[in-house]
Amino acid sequence: MQLKDKTAVVTGAASGIGRATAETLASAGAFVFLGDIDEERGKAAAAALREQGCGAEFIRLDVTDLGSVALFKKQVYEKRGQADIVANVAGWGKIQPFMENTPEFWRKVIDLNLLGPVAVSHAFLDKMIERGSGKIVVVASDAGRVGSLGETVYSGAKGGAIAFCKSLAREVARYNINVNCVCPGPTDTPLLRAVPEKHQEAFVKATPMRRLAKPSEIADAVLFFASDQASFVTGQVISV
């Protein structure tokens, strides 16, 4: 699956699944813009890709801030003229009983996991529609398909992201734009490693293969949806 001469945008690209996605798309030949609020790790990730001979650049991005999204878009277009692939990977969650949640917690979870992909996709769709081509991939979660104990609002936000993908896919298919969704199961990321060990063990026991996914295994599914091999696939959700 080759992405030569393609330009890709990856949110949440400083670490975890986002960084693995940036690495995978860059290895396939795409020029990748890495967006994240973590400037230090984001710049390091982009530099590591350039050292490997890949095209990559870091631009600070806060997906919950519409001004930041607009500036990110402006810089991408100034440097490359277009974005062929938008991979919405940025997200956040925390295991906590629902009755201990605060309204501020709800807002953060929804802003990052649902409204973030909405804002970034909306920002880059205009030129995709104008051009008549494009790939949008949202990394949601299996929590959005089946629920997850202690992640009730997170599950709701990810379920919303899944429904957003399916509806947007119907709306933009006439412009030859594919919109698909990848739903990771428990994955070995810094976010998951911050969870108490007993919860990590429970995640492993609940997984058929009795192990955590590698971030690169999630990124491979994003690569498929971003490639020409998925040219007639849209509005689909794949669990990894």
C-alpha cells in the first residue's frame, strides 16, 4: 500500500497510536504533518522520521481549539497546498466511575474524542470537495461499540465519532471522499500505561488474544483506509 506523492495530516501524533500512524503513513511514502499539543515530543517524532529519509513536519495543534485548528490548516496548505489524508487520532480518557465525573471532565472527553475529529475533518474537507478526492480516517475505540466499565462518557463520545464517520461518509461519497473508522481495543500506549495495573490486567483478560495491541497494529488499519486499496470502502468501522 503506497502513498507516494500524498500529503497526510495526523492528529495526536506525538505519541502512542498517533505517532505510530505518522510513522506508518510516512514509511508508505506520504509527506506527513504531525499535529499535537506536546511540542517537544512532536518535534522529536518528526525529526526521527526525517532522519529515516521520510517527509515530515511538526505543527502544534490543539484539536479542542478552533483557532488552533484553523492555523494548523493554514500552515499545511501554505507548505503543501493540500491534504490528501486526514487521520484523526488525538483522544483522551480516564477510568473513573460515572458518578465521580465532573461536568468539566465530560466536556474535556467530548471535546477531544468527538468534537476534535469533527473540527479537523470540517477544516480540511473544503479542498477535498473542490478537488474531488480525499481520505478521512477517525480512530475511535471499541468502547464506542460495546461500552467500557469506568469509561461511560468516553464510550459515548467514541460512539458519537463512529456515527459521525458513517453519516459524513454518506454525505461526501459523491465527491469521491472516503470516510472510515478504526476502533482499537486495549493498546499499549502511554495513556493505557497510566491506568492502574489491575485495570491493565483486566483489559488483557478481556482481549481474545490475551495481549495488548501494538500501536503499529492499529496504524496498519489506518494505512489500509488511507490507501487506494480502500477506494470503494466508505462508512465502515473495523475493530483491531
